[in-house]
Amino acid sequence: MIAVGAATIAYLIATGQALTLDGLFLTLTALILAAGFGLYLIYMIRRAMEPAKPAVPAAKPATNTAPAKAAPVQG
């Protein structure tokens, strides 16, 4: 997508359409899209280079699974 945006800008400049009002807005749109995808690509590369975090150990099951007995009622 970055290459497509750059190719669009190059085409608009080469044909002279970048100097029209429509060409200016199309150039601006192509630059914004290319910059957005470029920033996302940089983010993904840096994220992939981070060391992996260790897995969280599973919680231990309760040792006493029987229901608690109620105290006898004196009366």
C-alpha cells in the first residue's frame, strides 16, 4: 500500500495533474495513507522484535473441595 501511494504521487507529478485542485487533494490523500501504513509497519516490526513475555502459570486448584460442615446448633 505504501508503494501504491508513492506510485500514485509519482504519476500525478509526472502527468502534471498534481498542480490542479483535485490533484492536490489526491496527492494529500495518498501521502496520508502511505504515512499511516508506514507507521503501522514500523510499529509491527518493533513489536515483533520485543522479547516474548513468559506465560502466566495456571492457578493451583483448591485442595479442599468438600463443602464445609455447619456447626451443630445447640438449643
